[in-house]
Amino acid sequence: MDHELSMYNIRTDLALEAQEIATQGQETSAIPGVWSESESADGISVTRMEIKTDQAAQQIGKMVGHYVTLEVPDLRQGDSTLQDKVATSFAKEFEAFLKRIGITENSSVLIVGLGNLNVTPDALGPVVVDNIMVTRHFFELMPDQVSPGYRPVSAIAPGVLGTTGIESSDIVQGIVEKSKPDLIIAVDALAAKSLERVNTTIQIADTGIHPGSGIGNKRKGLTKDILGVPVIGIGVPTVVYASTIVNNTMDLVFEHMKKHTENTDPLFGVFGKMEETERLQLVKEVLNPLGHDLLVTPKEIDKFMEDIANVIASGLNAALHEAVDTDNVAAYTH
Amino acid sequence: MDHELSMYNIRTDLALEAQEIATQGQETSAIPGVWSESESADGISVTRMEIKTDQAAQQIGKMVGHYVTLEVPDLRQGDSTLQDKVATSFAKEFEAFLKRIGITENSSVLIVGLGNLNVTPDALGPVVVDNIMVTRHFFELMPDQVSPGYRPVSAIAPGVLGTTGIESSDIVQGIVEKSKPDLIIAVDALAAKSLERVNTTIQIADTGIHPGSGIGNKRKGLTKDILGVPVIGIGVPTVVYASTIVNNTMDLVFEHMKKHTENTDPLFGVFGKMEETERLQLVKEVLNPLGHDLLVTPKEIDKFMEDIANVIASGLNAALHEAVDTDNVAAYTH
Amino acid sequence: MDHELSMYNIRTDLALEAQEIATQGQETSAIPGVWSESESADGISVTRMEIKTDQAAQQIGKMVGHYVTLEVPDLRQGDSTLQDKVATSFAKEFEAFLKRIGITENSSVLIVGLGNLNVTPDALGPVVVDNIMVTRHFFELMPDQVSPGYRPVSAIAPGVLGTTGIESSDIVQGIVEKSKPDLIIAVDALAAKSLERVNTTIQIADTGIHPGSGIGNKRKGLTKDILGVPVIGIGVPTVVYASTIVNNTMDLVFEHMKKHTENTDPLFGVFGKMEETERLQLVKEVLNPLGHDLLVTPKEIDKFMEDIANVIASGLNAALHEAVDTDNVAAYTH
Amino acid sequence: MDHELSMYNIRTDLALEAQEIATQGQETSAIPGVWSESESADGISVTRMEIKTDQAAQQIGKMVGHYVTLEVPDLRQGDSTLQDKVATSFAKEFEAFLKRIGITENSSVLIVGLGNLNVTPDALGPVVVDNIMVTRHFFELMPDQVSPGYRPVSAIAPGVLGTTGIESSDIVQGIVEKSKPDLIIAVDALAAKSLERVNTTIQIADTGIHPGSGIGNKRKGLTKDILGVPVIGIGVPTVVYASTIVNNTMDLVFEHMKKHTENTDPLFGVFGKMEETERLQLVKEVLNPLGHDLLVTPKEIDKFMEDIANVIASGLNAALHEAVDTDNVAAYTH
């Protein structure tokens, strides 16, 4: 997660969660101006969503645009057969996504891997970039020799503000002006709303990458407004705040107790009756001054990152180049 | 944390915490058969402890033996001046520890780095081993040419059961029989009792490395009984269970509220009056079946591990070789 | 290449080359007591050889035993289809090799990865070990639950003398005594006789790993004599001496000129008429005192090592476990 | 060595060598329009040179400009005391160099690390960038809180054409236009003219980075012309062509024989009397069609690269920030 760009918006990095919060778990149809559909197979749930109106956008707290979310609870098991299925599924969804938003087969693409290679849970972008099949230079240097079924793809990992001294957004803008891609795909790690989302969920969105709107935050995002070309963001939650773990767990404890006791009031008192956001606020108030509200990640993060970066890179390679087979995409990465 | 050896004993990997639990925060003197002293300077707290009697051992839940704990809350700040101070402090404590338990200057030492190099928060042992000044082969191959001020030091990272197929304890035993060291120093990552302990605390103990006593657990440890020579364990907490974070945070929330309200009963009900262990039990009962009681580690673990492994390796180099200066130990590692 | 074990024997790490030198390029049949056969397909040459008598062994300068050599000149091109073919070919040869020397399907195997993980061209052994499918612990801990088609496999990278202070041979001996495998497979990097062999040739031999017979060299090898069980060595040339490059190139230059000129005497004088070994001797005499006879490796060694380690690891996984398919072995490594 | 930028110019990546070739080893003064001075201490030779006239530039084959070369034959010995001395010496030379070419204390600097992080001998630029003390963002975000003694420094590793699909020069140009530095420092690995130069020589030059003038090569360099601000190049030879090794060695062999024999004509014939360039041409003609004229690097390149990258990074940190002490610069890198 490029701290500069995405970390602030922790409330709702995932549109799916934002919608769930907005509808408080009721049926989606409850929100006018939102279309969505879901399907599930082979342990992979896919939700496609469109936020069509400003009103809906405001209600949900996410921008007008297209969103696809893949949820694969078992993705952390290290099962390479499942990983291949997810890569294929991701490739198909991504291809359909490109068509839906009007990107043609010959459009040139710049893939931007946000984040810090030396911080494992933040290395998603750079590791995906390392495994992308780059072709733009062939189109530039020997255009008549490129086989059919490929498009011009370039890829860059611009680093993070703390190690380059320059906003990622500025670096990308400079590169876009020189290399003139038709589309940008930005890959980034996100903060999760719960521990079980970490490295099991992938979101695709055509709304770009937005730094949060924190007070005095002048950070620039990666958006069509700034860069002049459409920006698709691919995000995976890889870390979670300690306070989020606490809050989620308390929910689970309350639910658990409700199964056994009719009246849980004496059990948890006022605390048990707080709104979730109110309780999270309390937890944060206690942890923050002590410096304990750390972002944490599972112990096995090295392997998890390698696996999901491979899924995304091989999925992108298959989706972007017709000549690369969506049925066996993993062979093109290492 | 070599899963095989230390993960099970999560209740009390640190003697210091075990004692605190046993005395429920009262004065140490409360437990007969336990000697301890503490000092603090430059942001480093050192506690030296001896559990002298079986009775005391039983009461605390840790073995009879010597323990030294360094606590450095700011060690994660990345301040290299502080890191050098901690390395020097660790070297001095370790030297004194060796004398206290009767290890002489010429004793040969085998350093065992437990854990898995490919799992960042578990890589403490292997990374320390990578930075150890190894000298045994000079004593073997050209004994008359070794400068004074050095002792024979060898070092091995035996891997973990899951990647070698052999118990670490068996591998070390085989190597000990061939190389015949006088002393073993085993370095291992531990599970912490709280998030703020992660990569800020170092424990030295002469009681060896003990796998937990879980049901049906036939794992062998690294102990004098098994290996025939004294074993000093060096442990650093690098991960924490999600349930532990929840439990600690609830404590903090309760304390926080007590400052503001005289009677917190209505606030938290039965839940607030539970014993800490009872509450932890409840949290674990809820999280475990869902597979949510993961071991987690801070997002910045890569840098934290590099820093503390350097502290320990440079401290050991200085403590083991008189010719290496305790005042500038860090220069000997990379 | 574990410096301790293999570096000294630079004259003839490969039996194939030793034989070529002995026969001076004539037909193999010239040496009594040597059986050999070759075949070639898909860019892969396989030579199977047996040195049957002590006399033949002396003549060739290699021990009595079985040898298989795979030569794949294009292996450095990074073609993953070819790599998969080589892995499959290696697996088949290795399986046949096991049968030929009488190793049964249930024999337990310890794989020893010699070399130094932190020295890229010397990291073959440790990287192969990292990708081995280890199963011994399942047989030990839950023998009745292991699926058919697997055998007990363990794996260890013992490090090198310079970083452990202990001879690799002693470490392996200790582990063998504790874990009691029926067979040892030792993987090691070698010095090549020519630059084009680097990372394109794989040798399998049942003669163990022998340190050279350099003056005063008391190094112990990995052999049946020392370890009590058969030892199969797998070697890949990954480095070459500067002097070897010079010598080979001069050969090529002489050959090149002979094509154009009838009498090359005036062109190269005495130098051109020297025996190859004599000329190599001269080159070494000149380079050695200057410290210029370095071992060198191709610039792209990082990728080459990754590729060939994957070939060997996936080949071994398929050859050792019947349940792993020889036709698609690469899927089992990362 | 960013293949795109520097690989082609193999004849004379180092001005020092170019001058030696031009003067055929005679006194420097022989070339009008060239000023140079040398000094040597602590095993470090420093040569400062200025090519003042176009005529001199043409004669030497290097551009008009300032050059400083540090030669440290023992730099590969792994002696950290020597490395610290070299870092300090490099820092002092670099500071003086900046003054000589008129760069003031407050000028903002962009450091560009050319090359490929995943190819060890080509990773110099990216590894140096990883260890640079970056400050530009502090000047941008909180200009009034920056301590005196620092200047705005940013740093980027733009990758190589083969992995990004975009010319490094285009990427840097885009970033320069957005971040507007006053000076660019480009760090790159070079091809050496002899094996002993590899990782023992550092060149500083104010002439920018120039891709060779190979046939049909349309590559853009990093120069003031293209980027609009001065460009200082820092280069270290890290690889050498096999043909270069052969050629150098033949020189050494000829010299060696001349010491023993008055008339070497019968020894080496025509070959021995060839001009060096003519002989190199012959060797290349023989090796090239076989694909044997590989770029090679010493076996220990991993350690060599780590060491020299630290020397350069710590030297730059000290030279660029007055507040960083030139007497102990190494402490600021890891």
C-alpha cells in the first residue's frame, strides 16, 4: 500500500464493504443507482458492481464507476491449483472489464506497481511489475516484427515518497507524458477491514487511485483527471490495523454469546450496545496515544505475497495479450 | 520461532512476563526462591533474574535457571545510535551471563539459528547466524596461527521440520556429536504476549529451548539433557496472536474507562469482570473455529528483523571474542 | 560449488570431459572397461557411461562407477518449454539411474545441497533444497496417513566451512547418523572446463563427492566409505577459471586459422604447437602471481541459477515420488 | 550497466584508460589540451583529469569535460576499514568535483540508479539508490522544519528497457520535468577493459551518460542536452568480455616471455606481433559466431556489489549533505 496514496482511506478501500456498510447488510437493491451481480464457483466469489449516480456514490462513499471484487477465502492455503483457477478467473473478469469500459484490443497499457519492494506487505505492485510481460519496446524498435495477439505494454514501479523524495503521482505523470499510454493499470496493496480479507480479496475499479481526504492532505492521486488517460486500480488488502482486529473480534464475541444467551446486556453492558464505528473509535482512542494501533500482517506474509502477485501478474498477462492463453496463464510468470 | 520448538509455550515465553503473571504485578520479593534486579539507562531496561528452587519454578511456570531480559521500547524507531547502544549492552550482559554460569574464555561455542529464513518474522536465527564471526575452522586447520582474543565459534541454521523433514533437535544433536562444542547458543524467534514487545525485547536464558508440553507433542528440545552440553537460549518475540492483541487491548480499554468512571460495571458487564485468562479463553474459543486466531507481525517487520538480528549478532561477536571491542561491536556485521 | 569439496578437482569435474581428454577425441570404444551410450533429442544430449575396471578408472582419471551427463547448449536461453523438457528428461534418467544402481522405491533419501546461498554461482545446492518436496516428517509423525506413491525424503543445506566453521562432511555425517537415510543425493556447483558448459550441463554420478587431492588437503568428502550409505552426486558447472577461458579461446583461434592457412607455424610459433595442458600451465603461471586467475561466471548468472535449480528440483521431485508426474514436473517447484 | 545506455561503448568506458591508449602509456603531457594530476595514499589512487579542447577530446575519444578516477586494487578483499577510507576519499573528491563544475550547496539533486536490480552485476545503480539519504519531500512538505546542512535530494531507479518497455532516458526526462532538480547524478555499472578493474575502480565525470554509437542505435542518453540540467555520471566496471580477458592475458604472457627470451618471434610468430586492437579483433571474430564472447563477472560478485554500492552511497550522502560527516560516512547506509 503506497502510503502516499491509499493508506488514509482505510474506512472503505473496498467498494464491496462500503456497500455492505451502507446497506447494513440488507439487499443491494436497497440502494437506487447501484447495479450489482454476484456468482460463485470453485471457491471463488465474483461480485460485479456499478455505481451509476452521484447520489448512490455519496450514499456508499465510493466514486461513480465500475467495480469487480474476487473473494477467495482459501487463497492463503498455498494450493497452486486454486491459484491457477483464480488467475484464470481474474483474467476473464479483467478482459470483460476492459470491454465494459470501452478499452480496445490495441490500446497501449502502462502498468504502475505502487508500493515499496523492501516492505513485504507493501511490495504487491513492484512484484507484479517484475512478472509482467513487457512488450512496448518491441512495438517501438521493430513494429513490423511483433506477432499478432500482443499489445504494447510497459510497466514501472515508481517507489514511494519516503525512498524517492518525489510523489508517485508526479513520477507517473512524467512517464505518461513521455510514453503516452492509452490506459494505466495501477496495482496497490490496501488496508483491510478484517484479518480474513488479507491476501484473499482482489478489487478491480475504474475510478483510479485516490489518496484519502485527510485534513491538509495535499497528495495527488492517480486519476484520469490528473493523468489524462483512464486509470484502472487493482487492489489487494495485505495489512490490517490492530484496532480493526479488536473491533471485528468483539463483534464475533457478541454474536457468539447471543447464540447462548437471550439477553446479553448484563454480559457486555454499554460496550456491547455501542455502534460498531463508535466502538472502533473508542478502541482507536485508547491505542493511538500509546502507539499501539499498528498495521499488522500475517506471519506467513512472504509466501502470501508471492502467491497473490503471481495470480495478478499472470492474470494481467493473459487479459492484455490475446496470444496468451487464459486457460494456463501461470506459466508466463516465475 | 521454530514452530517445532517454541511456538507451543505461548503462555510464557518470557520469564519476566511469567513472573509478572505469578506475582500479579506485586513486588518480586513476593516469591521466595527468586532473585532479581533491574536497572535502566539510555532507554534500555535490563532485568537479571535467577529462579533458584523447584518451588519457585513451579510457581512461576519457568525452569530453575538464570534469565536476563533487555527491554528497549524504542528499538523499532530505526535509530542506529540506539541500536549500537543495545548491542553493546547486550554484549556486556551476555559476557557477564557466561561468567555467572561458569563458561570460561576458551570454551568452544556452537551457535544454532533456529527458524525459517524464508518466513521473515521467523528468520531471526538464520539471519543472526549469517552475521556471526565464525572461527572454529581456523582453530582446526591452523591452530598455531590464530591470534589471541578469539575462541572457536561455529554456527549453523538447521532449518525447520517442514522444510528439512528432520527435527531441528536431531540435526543439532548430530552436529554436536561431530563437532563437540563446550556450549550451545540457540537463537530463536518467539510469540509475544503483547504487540509492543515485538522486536523490542531480548531474553537470555540458560535453560535451553523447550518445545511446549502440548497434548501428544513428542518434540525434542535443545537442552543439556539431550545434547550433553549447556544450552543458552536467546529469544526475541516477533509475532503475536490476534487473540492476544484483542485481550491486551480490552485491558487497556477497561483501564482507560476506569480513569473516567467510578463504577465500570454497567459499562462492560460480566465481560469486564472476567479474569484476563478467562477472557482470553473466550476470545480464542470464538476465533479458533473460524481460523482467525492468526499469528501476526507489524507491517515493517523486514526492517525490524534486520535491525534486531544485527544487534544480537554484533553483541555475540563482541561477547564471545575478547579481541572484538564491546564499544563498537556493530562494525563486525553487515 | 562447495569450495571445500569440489573446487580442487578442476581438471576433470565431468567424467564426460575426462573421457574425452583420455581418448583425445577418438572413439570411446578405445578404452577397455568403459561402457557408454549417447542419444540426442529436442536439443538435449544424454550420455550414459560406466567405468567398470580400476584400469579404466586410472586411464580416465575418474572413479569406477555410473555416470549420466545431460548437455543442453540452449538451456541459458530462458525458454521455459525447453526447461520443462530438460526437467522431464532429467527425471527419467535419474529414475533409471536409481534402478541401475539398485535403489528401491521405498528407500529413504536425504538430499544435501552443498554450497553457499549468498554466493549466487555457488547457491545451486541450497536453492535446489528450497524447492524439494520434503516428506520424511509425515512418515515419522503419521506413517499410516501418507498416500501411496511417496517415499521419505529429507533435505538439508549444511552451509560451507567459511560460514559454519565445520566441514560439510562432518555436518552431513552427524545428520545421517540421526536420520538414517538409505541414500544420499548431494547437489553441488562445479568449475567448468569451458565457458559454454556453464549452466548447460548436468552430471549424475554414483561415486559421491570428492574433494581434490591438493597438497596437504585433508578435506573429507561425501562418500559411501565415510557416510555408510550410497551417495549420488549431481553437479552443474557454474563457474570457469579465467585461464580456462584463455586456453579454450586460443584453441578456437588456432582452429580458425588452420581453416585459412595451410601452415600455421609462422603464425603462432612455438606457442601454437604447445600441448593444451602445457599452454594452460603457462597461462596459469602468468596469471596466478598477479591474482588474475579468478573464477568467473556469466553476467546473467542470477537467472541461469534460478532456471537450472528449478530443473533439478522438479526433476528430483518427479523421480523420487511415483505420485509426482514426470510429464509435468515443473509445477511442483516455485 | 544499463545495457541501453552504456554497454556499447566498451572500447573506453573509462577516460583514464582512453587516455592511456591514446598516449600508448607515454606521459600524459604528451596530449595538448588535457590537464591531469594523480595522487596516491592508503592504497587509493586518485586521478583528476580535464579534457579541455575538442581536439584533445577527439584524440582520446572521450568528451570535453572533467573526470576523476579512484583506483583501489584491494577493494575486493572485503576489508571494511579500507572501504570506509574509500568512501571518505570518494566523498571528498565528489565535493571538490561539484565545486569545480560550479554546483552550489543548495542545488537540488536527483540521483538516478541505472541498471537492473535482478541482475547482480548490473544492480549498482538500484542498490546505491536504496541507500541514499532522500530529503526532497521534507523540503516540499515542511520546508521550514528542515535542519541546516541538508539539500533536497531525490532518487529513482528507472529500471531497464527490457523490463519496463520504456527507455530509461525517457523515464528520467519525464521525472526531471516534474521534479525540476538542478543536477542529476547517474550511477551505472560499466564493462571493464580488464578483469582486475572489476569492482576496484570508480569514475566520476560531468559528461553525462552516453549510449554507444553502434550502427542504427537510436538510444537516447542522459545528458545536459536532453535533460536541460547538468548530469554527473558515476561508473564502476563490474563485468568484462571474455575476449577482453583473453586479450589481456596474451599481453601478460608475451611480456612474461620477453623477460626470459631475447627474441620472442619464434615463440609467438605473427600472432605475437599483432597490434593489441588487431588481436582483439581476431579473438572477437572467433568467439562471436559461437556465442562465446560472453560478459563475465567474478564468482564473488554478490559481495563485491554490496561493498562498492555502500562505498558510493555513503560517499554521496556525505558529499551532498554538509551535515553528514565525511569522516564517518558509512554509518548512514545499511
